[in-house]
Amino acid sequence: MARLPMLPTHPERICWGCDKYCPENDLACGNGTIRTPHPVELFGDDWAEWSLDAGTAAPPTDADVS
């Protein structure tokens, strides 16, 4: 899959579900019936930093579970 633009101008106009990047009203891949949102729409403008933080978090230990 191609790299996503970090902060697209109008992410709501495009389906981000595959490499075709179809307009939201003309999905060509048949990958469901709704468009796939860009991460900025789901997680906010700092989505790239948030996703990097999640990958470096330590796994929970027995002391963390109560």
C-alpha cells in the first residue's frame, strides 16, 4: 500500500482503503459499501505521533493487572 499523506487537505473526499484512492461517492474496489476514513479523521492531527507511541509502549505486567 502506498504511503498516506500526513495531513491531506480534504480527507473526507477520498476513500483511503486501498491504493486507488477513489472519490467518496465512486468506490471502484468493491471493498465494502462505505469509504475507509483517513487516520486523521479517526485520531486527530497528531495521529502519526500517537501511532508511534502505541508501538513503543511496554506490554502490561502482572502488577498492572488488578
